[in-house]
Amino acid sequence: MRELTITQKILELKKEKNAIILAHYYQEPAIQDIADFVGDSLGLSIEAAKTNADIIVFAGVYFMAETAKILNPAKKVLLPDLNAGCSLADSCPSDAFENFIHLHPNHTVITYVNCSAEVKALSDIICTSANAKKLIESLPKEEPIVFGPDKNLGKYLINETGRELVLWQGACMVHEAFSVDKLKALSKQFPNADIVAHPESETPILEMANYIGSTSGMINYIKNSDCPEFIIATEAGILYQMKKEVPGKLLIPAPAVENNTCACSECPYMKMNTLEKLYRCLRDETPEVNVPEITRKKALIPLRRMLEISA
Ligand code: 13P
Ligand code: SF4
């Protein structure tokens, strides 16, 4: 009898166990191809909130799987590699963040979804890069706000909304790796290319961008723009989905400062997940992501607020 391929095995297990595979745009192509839903952090949270599956396999990073668990305490949430963390979430330990909040009493605490469940539990509203501006603008103008953990997204939001946000000084190592000098040189080489950037990138990169937005926002922009060439300043995994959407357009990854192996910026955490690990985790139903119930209940409140406001 012919041996099933790993893809076929995953599809069979998925059916047998009533499982759903949610994948972020930064995942490797084979994982994106087998997923039931591929999206940005907001889209993935919305899918996680409405699924009827018994098992959620989260092909993304730890905080994303935790978010799915916070929304679905009765479901089993699996992450193919438990070490798939996030440098931005790590830059905001919950005890230090709690002290920071106490230094700013009477402030509304808005946190970017790239943070731990404990940090979410300390927050008033969660946001993603797709809805942060809308969420801030939904609050009265005079309301003082603490924003964390990403300082680059925070600075961008201060610029966009004209509000004074008190910023936690966290950052993402992948988006801070882009080189302004190399980007300027690339832009000279491709003068007709639009630059699209994720708001986790540093200000000098964002100042050069024609469009700034979440991963799904960037995909929509290149789809709807008449421009035939783009330089993409975010994790390189997104290029796979972009090439599918606009096969005729030229897509150039923005260059990182020091990178001898490839010209682009890759998230080492996102790339820890592989098809083989995904298969094994679905087969063995481990590793599982859990959140202590007391933390989960607290974190659910700001997460629900986000889902309500961005609905
Ligand atoms: P998006 O919400 O735009 O998909 O971003 C997630 C992320 O981790 C960016 O580094
Ligand atoms: Fe975290 Fe940055 Fe990786 Fe996104 S790209 S998951 S923010 S380390």
C-alpha cells in the first residue's frame, strides 16, 4: 500500500479529530498551504473566537496560541513548537509592566496583542496593528493612555492620532533589523517601487514608506495599488501570500542590517514551526498551550473589548 504524504496525514488527522489549523502569514509556505485560515493577528483572533473545532493547532507564536486559549478555554490549543516565542513579548515582563502602570495611575492601558497572557491581564484594551488607531480614536481625547509593549508602533500611533501616549520601550528584533542605508540604496535602484512597511519598524523606515499597516493591510495595499513594484519591510514569510495575490508584480524584501545568508529579515520564532512538527503535534495532541484560569479570566476582558470595538 502507498505511504500517505505528511500533508495527507495531517488532513486525515484534522478530520478525525475535528481540528482547525490557523496560520500566520510569516509561517513557511507548506504550513500556509495546509491551513484552514491564514491571516494577521486580528484575523486569527477573530477566527479563534468563532471556531467550532475541538482542537486548534496554532501555526504561529506562543502569544497567538495563548490568545486562542484565552478565547477558548474548553478547546485544546496546540503549538507545533513550544519555543516559538516572540522577542517583542519578551521585552515586556509582566512584573516590570505592572510597576510601570502603577507609575501612571488613571491611565487607560492599551497593549498590543504581542505580549504574554499576564500582560494582557493587566490591560484595559488589547489591540493589533490592524485596529490600534481605531481603538485609540474610540477613546475620549482627554483620556490619558499607557501603550505597550512596542515603542515603534507607539511612536507611529502618536503621529497618526496626535495623542500623547506613555510608551513602554519594547521592540521586535525582526523589524528593528531593517537597514535605512540599504533601503535607501534599494529605493534608488527601484525608483518606481512603493515601500510598504509594518509599523513595528523603526521611524526612519516608516518615514520612507508609501504605506504602513498590518500584514493583511500590506497585502490589500499591493493588491489594490496600480504600482507594479514594491519593497516589503516586514518578515519575509509574507512574500509567499503576496506572490499568490499579485503574481505579475515585482516584490522585493527590504534588506536587513547584517544578514549574510539571505537579503531579508526572518523571524526565528515563527520559523521554528515545521510541517513535520505540526503533524506530530496534531497526532500526539502535544505540546498544548494553557493559561491559568485566574489570568485567563482577566485577560479575556480587554481581549473581548478589542473584538467588540473592531467588529
Ligand atoms: P500582524 O498583526 O500585522 O500580522 O503582525 C504580527 C506580528 O507579529 C508582526 O511582527
Ligand atoms: Fe514577535 Fe517580531 Fe517575530 Fe512578530 S516578527 S512574532 S513581533 S519576534
